[in-house]
Amino acid sequence: MAVPSGSSGGEASIVAELVEVEENSTRKMQTLRIPPVITVNKTSAYALYELTYIRDVPYKPEEYYVKTRKCEPDAGANVVKICERLRDEEGHIIENTQPICCPCGPQRRMPSSCGNFFDKLTKGKANTAHCVRFPGDWFHVFGIGRRALGFSVRIQVKSGAKVSEVVVGPENRTVTSDDKFLRVNLIGDFVGYTNIPSFEDFYLVVPRQGSPGQPHDLGRNISMWMLLERVRFTLDGIECNKIGVSYEAFNRQPNFCSSPFWTCLHNQLWNFREADLNRISRNQVPLYGLEGRFERINQHPNAGSYSFSIGITEVLNTNLVLELSANDVEYVYQRSPGKIISVSVPTFEALTQFGVASVTTKNTGEVEASYSLTFNCSKDITLMEEQFLIMKPNEITTRSFKIYPNTDQASKYFCAAILKDSDYNEVDRAECQFATTATVLDNGTQGMPFQPPETGINGFFDSIESIWNKLWTSLKEFITGKTCRQKCSGFFDFKCHIQYVCLSWVMMFGLFLAIFPTVLVLLWLLHQKGLFDPLYDWWEDILGTDEQIIMDKRKFKVDKGHHHIDDDRRHKQELRHPNYGAQYRRRTSYEHKHKHKHSERHSDYFNDLHHVQKEMHKHRHKKKNMDNVQHVVDHPAHHKHRKKRDSPKGLVKEMKLKHDKVRHENYDKHKQVLLDEPEAE
């Protein structure tokens, strides 16, 4: 059997029940009377590495300088202070710990002022003393050797009241239980897709807990453990800008006084630690530290103080061979008839749920026997695994089968439940049918899945095609007005139409605005054609009568005023000339009769003038239409003469002259009558 690891290489367990076995002689499957229960527990897998102590290195070497005027390599602490030569425990001077003296000046390792001339004479020339010291923490450096895969598998078999147990692993591959009932052999593991990391080109650095030299305990401060490439270290200490730099490398660097401050002390442990802390603050994985890059560091069983291991996140499948002793195994081989009592399958929704078929069977015989039960359906139903069961006499057992349709459509299915005895002969069969409802598709609150952007030349052309399709779709919707019809509620929804401008709406709105000037032009053309002349005549008849009444009233008021003035004048003359009164009364009676006749003639005159003007209006429209027709064939000279002769202004002027002539004739007649009457008296 294959035992996989848990998620991320964690613990895993399997529980199995051994129901049937196959006899080598008959090749038949035999049912066990007491099926043994097998429990397998596998611990998390890890990789254990060998460690080799190399040396101790300082965490942060620091350069110090002292401004002085009497710098010498063997100067005391009163002159160079911290840069005084160091001594060991026995009082011997440590080599290459003396200070390096550099002259003053702005272009030196540490720029400083040289002072004035008098300071040089009295105090001496200014200079600086430089040295390197290793304060603070130190780290152990270990070389990493070959790795070993580690895990353990515990197998427990329970058969009735008897329990057998063994533990196997890569270091102990074959184990037999104490009661000799169980024997387990570890064959190996399937190769995973991810290789177990190898650190042969790296050094492991851990903080130093006690005295210098090889430690006995690596400590538990795993957050400070780091894996760094071997090329970053100098084991003899004579290389600058590497981990493990010594006094000798610092003091013997070329161009010491003209080099920048801290030269030769770069790329130290504290630089890599600070780089990891900056990445962690930005929620990034560290590059050099172990914590955050690997899981289950030094968490393997029996982890000592001098060990290094990391958890394996790859799922490893371990192959085991389990052997059980057949001395205590009992087979059940009793054949008995059986019967299927009922089969029921409730209706369910296709694809989104699975159906459950419940099959109830009964042992109708007199002995305990084993059976096998199958449930087969028509097409579009996933095949179901055969089930084995043991029933006592007259025992009723219900077994369930999960039904998974392969289509989302509502359908009817036909199935058959088959019961077989211990010899796999069919003893009973029951058929049934059930229905499924169609799948209801509902995405809910789910959005569109994320599609990563395409790169390369294909992604570029796809982007061009997408942009062209969007432009073409927008142009098509602008012309057809599909967006306006879907978004806008009505034709006069101006706010919506301004937001979603469509060509069809623009054209319809333009036609709508063009209706008003079109109607006005049409009415004007009909007016020019004379279609409304009857209406004009009817209106002028109404207005003409009213105007005649108004003119008569005005004339009556004027005549009455004239008569009143004449009476006053004559009354004064009678007072001066008594004989004038009788003569005037006779003439007045005559004038009154004559004026009455004249007013009647005057009223007839206005009636005639109204009819003349009406005829002139009709004549004007007819004449204008005739002029429009004859304009094409007439000669320009004749046209000009006719225009002068037949124009409406000419007609009005002619009628006005005629009216003045008639008025003068009537006036002359009236005057003659007035002159003749006194003579006749």
C-alpha cells in the first residue's frame, strides 16, 4: 500500500478494513469472518543535514579613528586611545593590531583640519590613527554535508481483541511485531516533482552561545540563523570585504590613507541581516535567513542540540508491504439465498447534487452468508462500486449508492440492483427508475475569473484586435442605435440621449426640428398659389362691413359738427341783418334735403369703392399667377412695360384717380346747386 504525506509534508493517517482475501490455490476471493482493521500513521517528513564546524566570525567589524598629533604604531592609550595595540591573556601583543597613522587633510581617509602654522610649531602636525576592532556578537560557521530523509510510519492491526503494532522508517525498513502476526517492509518512496534542497555550497551561521570554538549546543535562536554562499567567506581572514576579515587584511590594504572610511569592512553578517529585515518589513520572503524560507526547522523527532533539519513540503508517497499471518484468519464460506426488498431513489437536481439509492436486502436462508450487491444504471450515470456484506439469517440490511449524473438536463433513468451470493451467482434482481431536474445555473456573487495578461507578440496582436473590435462595436451601436434603445426610456429623454449619442436619434431629432420651417414654407407656397383666397375674401367681407359702419359714423359726426358751426354763424348774421334770417331758413331747408341726398350718394360711393377694392385684390392674385406663367416667354422690354402697367400699385393709383374724379364731380354738382338756389329765390 502507498501512504502519502499530509498537506505540506505534514502528518497523515489511513484506516482500512481487510474484508476479502484471495487464495493462491483457487484464485477465489474469500471473505474474512473477522475483518482486521489496519491503521497507518505517518509523521511529517524532514531532511537532516550533517554539520562540520569551521570557525567563528564577528557579526559587525567596526573601524575606529582618533585625531591626534603624535600618532605612532607603538603609541600608548594616552595618544591613540582605543587604537592602542591589543594583548592576549598572557600579555603578548597581538599581531597587526597596531594603529595606522594618516596625515591630516581634506582628501584623506577621514578628512580633518591641519590647524594653523603656530599649532604645527607648538603642538606638532595633526594626524589620525585608524584601527579595526570586533565588538558585539560572534557567530559559528558550519559546513553542510550530505542530507538524509527522515520520517516514521506506525502500523497497527486490530483483529478482534488482538492488537499488533510496528514502526518503520528509512533507518529501519523491515519490522515484525512481537506476536509474529504482522510483518511490514518499507520498500521506498515515489520521487516527487520538487527536489529536496541541498546546501553543499552554503555555510550555516548561528549565534555563538558560549566560549569560542566548536559549540556543543546551537541554541534555539533560529531567527538569527542564516545560510550564505561559501564565496562570501574568507577562512584565513586575509581578504577584504568578506565575512571573517582579520586585522592583517585591514592593516595591509593598499592606499590605506587615501581610501574611504570603512573600506575593507563591507559585506559582513550584519549587512545581510539588515537586508532580510528590510524585505520582511515589506512582506517579502527573506533571502538569507532560514525563518520564513523553510518550515519545521529542527523539529524532527529526537532533535539534539547539535543538529540541523528542515521540513519537506513535497508530498512523499511511501510504499509499504503488509503481511498478516493466516494462522488465525477465519473465512466465511456459507451460501444462502437472499432477496431485495426495496429500492428507492428520490428526485434530485443534476450535477449540483448527487442522488442516493437505498437498497434493502434480506437473508432469506437459515445460515449466515456473504453477499455482493451491485447497482447499475443506464447511460449518463457514473459507474458505482460493488459492495460486499454479510447477513445473518433473516437479517435485513440497507446499503446506499451515490448516483452522479453526467448531464445537466432533466432526464429519467432506469437502474437495476443485483444481489449475488458468496459464489457470485445472481440470486435476486430489482429494477427501478428515477428522474432528475435540470441544473439551475447561478453564479451568485462570483465575478469573472482572473485572466493574466498575455505577453509577447501574440499578446500585442490580440490587444490590437481587441481595440479594433471595441471600435467597430461602438461604431455599429452608434449607427444602429442599439445602446439608445436599451438604455433610454423614450424619444425625449434628452439626458440619456446626450450620454449615449446615437446616429438614429440625431437624425430623428433633426427631422423633428425641421417640421416647423417646412410647414411654414408650405403654407407660404400655398398662399402664393392663391389657395387661401376664398378665406381672405370671407375675412375681408366681415372686416369691410365693419369698416363701412365705422366710416359712416365718423362722417355723420363730421357733418353734424359742420351744421352746428354753420348755425352759430347764421344766428350771428341774423342779429346783424334781420332780413338774412328768412333767406337763410329757405336755403337751409334746401341744403338739408340736398345733403341728405348727397349722403346717400356718398354711402353708395363707399360701397362701390369696397367692391372695386375687392375686385382689385382678386385681380392682383390672378394677374400675379399669369405673370409667373408668362414671364418665361415674354420679351424683357415688354415684361418691363407690362410690369409698370399691370402692377398692383398702378391699379391702386388708377382707382384712386377715378375715385377723386367722381368726388370732384359730385362736389361741383353740389356747389352748383347751392349757387343756383339763392338766385332762383
